[in-house]
Amino acid sequence: MIKNRRDISLLLCLVLLFSWFFPEIGSEAATSSELEQSIKEKESAITEAQEQKKQLQSTMSDIQAMVDSLESSKNDLEAYVKQLDGNLAQIQSKINELKSMISEKEEEIRETQKQLEEAIEREEQQYAAMKVRIQYSYERGSSNYIEMLLASKSFGEFLNNANYMEQMNEYDQRQLEEYQKNRELVETCKKALEEEQEVLEQAKAEVEKEEAGLETLISQKEQQITAFQGDISNKEAAIKEYEADIAAQNSTIAALEAAAAAERKQLEELNKPKVTYDGGMFQFPLTSYKRISDEYGYRIHPTLGVKKFHNGVDFAAASGTPILAAYDGTVVGAAYNSSMGNYVMLNHGDGLYTIYMHASSLNVSQGQTVTKGQQIAAVGSTGRSTGPHLHFSVRLNGEYVNPWNYLK
């Protein structure tokens, strides 16, 4: 029987060893209150994920209702295009929101996975430390503590020994509580991970459905425009409408050029620096494209069947593909037009302009300065368009010129 303080010292050494080999349960350990806060945060994330799943199910675009509502405006092509483009904008906005949610959810999943791994590692270390402690208690037995107290040589030493015993008991209880809380955190993280993963998969599925709906409406537009322009009885009227449409485009563009020229003159009068073109080659205006669907110059119009001038190059591309500024410049136009759809017009100085038509969305506004390669819009099929593409035009001193002269 040991009659001195060697056993007490041994117990205290064990505590120090636990803190040395298992730092997560020492002074840097997550306390029960910290673990409780982490659990509450994860429970809140679970509730939020469940709400997101419900919202995803209830906010799907009703494509059939959109198609049905378009029937009443089929006889007025301009009204039809405007209404359909409004629907396309609504769906594209929904797709953008879903993709943003997907990015956020992927980041949340990475963070939850990290927390789960840390909690599991902490649990394993706590369990290993507790086994050592339990083994020591089993080997020594509870009678050992009584012997330590009885071995006290004075009342002061008795109180000190009793205090040591109380500290050990409190330490054991604290470690048990933290272990239990950490176990709860592990299970909550697993549940949160499961819910967040379900939201992610559902959001991805919703994006696919919305994109399919987008293609359905674009197809509807293509059929309607083609049918209208291809009808023999409407041929002459369709040609006149096409010519009027191009004239309206040119009038809008000329007005923007005139406004830019007036501003340039005003800057000259005030001796302020103006936008100038340094002669550099253009950045390609798309991050990617499928094919060139229509070249610059005179060609037989695909539905009218007559020879017409095509004032730009059409690049067929997937909806949402980033449209890039071909060169440094100033935005002189960024708006919607029933013919051009969503468009951007850039002034590069010295009478040189680029125009980007039929976008699904715009990223810039009039008066903004942009740099070469900056995203200014996204590919779509708004305006008089029969499929997702970018119509890219270049104008010099009030006339259309071949874009390839600047892209090669």
C-alpha cells in the first residue's frame, strides 16, 4: 500500500500527458459550449437546406403556360417576340440563380465535410485518451483515492489531496461531456451533409429542366419566325418588314454614334482626353462557340429566299456563354430592342464601334468603361433570332465593315 503522494503525482502527470499527446482535449480543445454552438449552426443549416428543397420544387417555370399565353400574339410578330423574350429573360434569371445556389452549396458542402473530418478526428483522439484514463482507474481502483486521503500527514495536506481528487473528477466529467457533444456534432454534420447534397443534386436537376424549357421557347420562336417569313402569301410583306427591321436597327445605331460624336466634340472643346483606337487586334468576342452560323456580306436569306446583306458574323453558341468586349472602349448602348434583342454597343475611338446582339443578359450599362476581354453580356436568342448565337458587327465611320479584318 502506497502511503505518500506518488499516486497523486502520477494522476497529474497523466493529465499532462493527455494534453500533450491529445491537444484537442487540452487547453485548445473545443469546449462543450463551443461544440453546442457548432451543433446549433449545423441544425440551422439542415433546416435551411430542407426549406431550399421545398422552394426548388415550387418555383419551377411553367413552360406550357408560357407557350399557351403566346398563342394570342402569334399574328403580331413584334409583339410575339417581345413577349417571348420576356419569358426567356425570366427563365435565364432563374437559371443564373440556380447556378449561383449550386456554387454556394458546393462551398457549404466542402466546409461541412471539413468540419465532419475534424470532429471525427477529435472523437478518435478523445476516445483514445479516455481509454487510457479508464484503464488507469480500473487498475488502481477507487480504494486508492481513499488511501491517498488517509495517507495525509496533516489537515492541510488532506485538503490539498481532496482538492486534487475533485479536480480529477471534474476533469473526467468535462472530458465525458465534450466527448458526448462531439459525438452529437459528428451525427449532425453527417445529417447536414446529406441534406446539403440533396439540395445540390436537386438544384442541378432544376437547371437541366430550366435549360430544356429555354430551348423549348427558343424553338417556338424559331418556328414562328420561320413560318411567318416562309409563308408565300406573306413573302412580300416579310421582306418589307425585314428591311424595315434592319433600317430601325441602323437608325438606333446611328443615333448612338451621333451621341458619341457629340460627346467627343464636347471633350475636344474642353481639351479633355477622348477615346482613341491604337490599332491593336481584337479579342475574340466569345469564350467558346459551336460554329459560324452566318458570315458577313451578301447572302441568300435563309427564310426569305432573297439576296440580302448580313452586316456581321453570327457565332452559334450555347445560351449563357460569356460575351467578351473585343477591345477597350466605352459602352454607348446597352438595352433591349425588339430586333436586336439585348444588345451592347462599344465605342473604341476614332469612329470604330463593335455591336453585340441577341444576348440573354447584359453585364454592363451605358457610360461604363470596359477593357478588352471583359464579360459584357451572355449569349441568348432575344430579338429576331432563331437560336442562341452572337451577332457581332463592326462599324467604322458610320459604315459596317468585315469583322474578320480586326479578328485575324
